[in-house]
Amino acid sequence: MIKNLKPGLPEFGKIKAGTKGEEVVSTGGAKFRLPVKLNHYIITTTERDDGGNFILDTDLMDRLKESGNAILDADKNIVGIPIRLLYNSIDMNFYTRYACYVGGKCVCSGNGEAAETRDGRQISCPCKQQEPGYEGKDKCKANGRLICLIEGAPVVGACHILRTTSINTVKSILASLAFIQTAASGNLAFLPLHLILKPKTTSIPGTGQPVTVYVSSIIYRGSIESLRKDALGMAKDKAQYLIEMDTVEASARESLEKMDESEQEQADINQEFYPDSVDAEVVDEKPAEQKTEKKPEPVKTKDPKPPKDKKEEPPKVDQKTESTPEPEPAKPEPPIEPEILITKDQKRKIVTLKKEKKITDPATWAKLLEPFGVKTATNMSFAQAEIFIEALKAPF
């Protein structure tokens, strides 16, 4: 076996809630096609047609529609796909990060605390480029990549991938997976789940104008008792075949912990999710403080020898030309902002939802908190509390 060779992710196809629209020409002269959002899913292969579009997997979509296991809208479009996840760890099934794409390349990515630029510099995260009102072409967005098996796909050993830059979808999938995992006693792998696309009314940041967006989420179609029964059955199978999920995940984590993308994949993501920055130049990879121009050295000329009867005087130095400018003090790195803790308003919402759901058993409450690594909700961060509130809102 070849040593230190990182295995690639076997991708059989893509799940999309959007497609490419008409071709336009940017102010810089670059030609690209604006993305068009859909109110349903399409499934594609990894092959392209003559126009550069991914070819629709019509056979698989027809098979799903005929199986009765897919969820269809009034127009017979797929809005719910039966899926199975590969791992029990949420981050391995749904990898998330902040990322900025410029000129067809990923120039920076981070986890909300620290980020690394394309040239290897470490900076604080998130930054102003991630703020809702930021208008620059180098905008940073939340990225998510869901790896799943589609129930009914005629293949074992490869998967389908859903990519998204919707912060609503990222929050929704994380919350639903955390809730299902808690209800299933920590299990996620190979449970019969559905990836669904539903409309949601939200407001545009800054203007407050209401708008309808389509958000992906993951659900279990059934009661919580049947979910636990399925999870117990999976656990028994695991024991029967002597498969230790922890060992499986440990060996797979190394190959999945980063979003390794080819140049073609980076260009596709840039065009689909960051259309404003398609023709922008890649951010200069060399820090500004390292760029110092070499000043030409002054030409030295020999002075004539002084007369013997006169003492040799030291040459006069022109202070204006020979003095070395003092180096400018290095600018301190901006401090990394501390993690925002849970707010009073979030605490009130959690207490209210706990009463509404009639959760009185301390063991049940501890199970709900377990995925967040805290013993009490007051120790959560702001982001964790948002996910927890969404999970509590979901029907038990």
C-alpha cells in the first residue's frame, strides 16, 4: 500500500436546490451564469453536458418518485429525499466552516474562532466580511457539506453530496441532527431519515423586508418511540457484526476533516454561491508588511588624498542622505474576540420551552444537553443556545 496517500471522497452525485440561469457578462468582462434558486431538489451525476452543466440523474429521480418513499409537491417535484448517514458524529456527516471565494479560488476559511488564509496566515474569525451588511466582492459565507446515501440509489461505496451557503440551512441541519442524535441515544449512522426542503418566511438584514426562502433540514418520519426502536435495532446489528463505530469514524475522520477541493470544484462553488466575485482578482497572498522595496545603494567615490602637512579629517556625512530611517513599529494583531455567551433572552426561551415540553426528568434533560458538551444550559455559547432552542421547538 502507498503510505501517506489521503483517500478521496467517492462522490456518486449531487443534490441541489438550485441551477444555473442565463449567461451574463460582468463589468470586468467575465462571462458567467447567475444561480437560480429552486423550490425543490434535483439530483445530478458528476458528469457534465456540452454547456458545462451537471447531467440530471433522471433514472434515480424517477425511481424515487415511483418508490413512494420520496416526498413530492403538487407538481410532482421532489421536496423530500430518503437518506442514510454514514457516521454517528454530526461534524463528519455535515462539515461546516466559514469560507471566502474570490476569482474561482478559496482564499480564506475558518471555524468562527480562527481562520487560515490561502497563503497560510492565521487570522481571527469571523471578520467584517462575514457581516450581513458587507457589500464587498470578497464576502465570507457559512458553508455546509452534507454527505449521505440516497435510499434506492443503485450503488454501495459512493455517496451523494449537498452543498449549501445558506445560514438558515446550516443552522437547521445542525439543530435537527443534534435533536435526532439525542433522541436516538447518540446514534445517527444508517437511521432511515429524510432530507427535506421547506419554505420559511424571514426578513432581509438591514431592510427588514419579509422574504420567502427554502431551507433544507433532516427529519425522521415517525414517532419518537419508533425512532428509538430503529436506533436500538442498529445498535444490535452493530454488536452482532462486531463493528465498532468509534474505530470506523477515527479512521475516516482524517480524510473528511477538511474540505479538499480541486480547482474545478472551487470554480464551481465560486460561480454557484459567490457569483459577485467571479471576475474579482485573488487576494494578494503576501502580507503587506513583507513587501519592502530595495533602495539603491549610493555610489561611493574616492576622495583625493589630503596634503601630507595637513591632518586627515573624517569625511562629513550628509545626515539627510545617509541616515537610516527608523523601522515602523509592527502593528499588533487584532485580538480574537471572546466567544459570546448565552443571553438572558435565550435563557428565558429555553426555560419556557422546557415547561411547554413538560421535561421534568433530570436524566432526559441531561441527554438533551449532552451533544453540546455542557451540564447546564447557562454554560452554552450564543450559537449553541440558538441551535438548542431550534431543537426544542421541533416536535418530540
